Amino acid sequence: MSESAPLSLGPEDIALRKAYLEITPEDERRLKEAHPHLQRHAPEIIDRFYAYLLAHEHTREMLSAPGLIDRLKQLQTRYFQELTAGEYGAPYFENRLRVGAAHNRVGLSPVWYLGAYTKYLHIVTDVLRQAYGRDFDRFYQTLISLTKVINLDMGLAIDAYIHAAQETLAGRKAELETANLQLRKVESARQQLTDMIVHDLQNPLAGISAFLKVLEPSDHLTPSVREALQEALRRCHDLSQMILNVLQVSRAEEGKLATYIEDVDLSRVASESALAFRLAAEIEGRTVVVEAPPSAPLRTDQSLVRRVLYNLIRNALRHTPKGTHVVVRVDRSDTGGFRLSVIDDGPGIAPEVRPLLFERFGAPALRKAGLRVDSGLGLAFCKAAAEAVGATIRVECPGAKGSAFVVEFP
């Protein structure tokens, strides 16, 4: 990002600031009168000022570079010349704003100004008191005039800091808007690519499934070939579900996941969903049972609930060892609604990875944690589908083993 332009003040702003601080021509006259005496004592004033700065660890570290003190003393001599010259027009304002902007660029905190200017004023006060001796009224009026100008300088320095911060903020806002625009373009392209891939995969997959189903009734298949055929059909079904997950998670992110709410018997949906996996589970030495009341009437989207169940049961069977016992349970929740749970007695899920389970892009972290995942979208779809019908989904691992994925309907 390019360096911000320094703040600039017009004649009206300059006049307004001087009027607000009551810097009058009389103040300028007094400082012009004191100027020769103050300049004679300038080396003493500046030496005392830097001795004060070097006495503090924070400012001493800032001034530790070789030769820096000598260069700063030269600049401070020039500043003191301008401060007490009694000429406070546009050139003075521009110079103070430019110096304030330079201090901001090198990272000098505004807090430094307050303490440094206070000490500066104390030192100059001692010099003025010596100069005017018993003429207390002249000393006092000159000191008031000098205080007004120092307050003006502090205000201009802080204004330069504020202006630089606003310029930086505006630049970052513009950069953020540009980045957001690019992100929206990338997201739009990603969505178009997702839709194309989903569409292009569905057709050949449907053809493969149809071909396998034609072969399935044949009497000429050996038991091993028939088992392989059934496994291929199951894999086709899994792939079909993965494709639908990709499509519907994308739709959910866009707020386009449509629902069809109807009267549903949750117990029947749970029983039918479990039945679809029971045979394959038994072949692999697992069991899938249903624990549900005779009827669990609910108004929801049957298709989405069924697909959520398919994902949860499939995950329970896929990510647990042989011999795992899977329970599909329907019962009443504490709030009076229905609760749908898929429970296994597998090894459980580590606490640190549970928050990632329902995230769309959590799969890499889950793999790193040792979990076997495919696209990583199954549980992301479950979360999107649950939210679409007003339900919530969570994972519970109450004991040393096992896990329960719970969908709670209001």
C-alpha cells in the first residue's frame, strides 16, 4: 500500500485552531520579544531535554542508534527556533503536520508527545524565569503564550496520527473489498464447477448401477461373484450419496436447500433406514438394531431425515471395527420433541476432533488425527439438513468407548 499523504489544513482551519486556543497577535509579539533570549539558551534547553529522555529506559532504547542523538539535537534546535519565533501561519502548520506524520511512520507513540512536551515546557519555564527576574507579569504572560503554542503543536501531532490511521484504515478497507470481490468470483466459479461435476457424475453412475442391477438376478453367478456384485451396488449407492452431499451442502450454503414438510412417522423411517444396512452389516460381523416406540409422529422433511440417517448409519459401520453393535434409537427429548440417535460401541472420537466433524473442510484435520474419512461432506450435509428442518445435531461420547450422533427435533 502506498504511503498516505500528510494532512493539509486550509486558511479557515488554521484561523479556527488559533482562535480556539486563543493564540492572538499579542501572544506572537511576546514570543518574538523572548525569542533572542531563548535562542541564546537553546543549547542548554536541548541538552537538558535529551538528558531527561536518556534517563528513561524506554526512550533511551529508542535513541540508542549511533549518532542519532546528535542528529536529533540538530533537528530539535531548528524546531525550537520555529517554536519561539512568533510566526504561526500556514508554513508552520504544514511543517508540524509533516513532522507528526514522520513520527507516526517510525512508530513513535503519541504518548511520547505528552510527556516530552511537558518536560520541554518545564525546562523553558526555568529559562524564562531567569530572563525576566522580578518582572513576574511579563514572565507569566510569555509563559502563557508559549503554552498555547505548545498545545497547538501537540494537537497538530495527534491530528497527523489520526489522519495516518484513517488513511491506513481506508486503504485496508479497499484491499478487503477487493479481496472479497475476488473471493466471490472464486466461489461462483467453484459453485459452477461443483454443479458441472455433480451433473457429469450422476449420469455414468446411474448407468453403472442399472447395468449391475440387470446382472443381479442371473442364476449363473457364483456366490462369490454375487457378493462382489452386491458390494459394487453398495459402493455405487455410497458414491451417489456422496455426490448428493456435495450438491446439497453447496445449496445449503447458498440458502437454497429446499424442504418438503409433511407428516412423518420417525419410528418407521428409522426402521426402514436400518433395514437397508442390516444385511451388509451382518456380512461384516456387525449388527444394526432399532429401539423406537410403535409410532413417533413428526412434521418434517422425510427425504432429508432419511438421508441424514443413511449418512450416520453408514459412518457408524464404516469407521468402527468388526463386531460393532449399532443402535438406531428414537425417543423423547427433554424439551418434549423427538430425539433420533445413532449409537455405536466403537472406539469413540477424541475430544479435540469433535468440533471438526460437522465442518465442510474438516476432513484434512480429521485424517491427520487418524480418522478414516472420504469426502468429509457427509456430516456437513447432516448438519445442513438438520438446520433446514429446524433440528440440531451433535456428537456425544459419554464413556471410554462408543459415540452417539444425536439429531434433536423441536
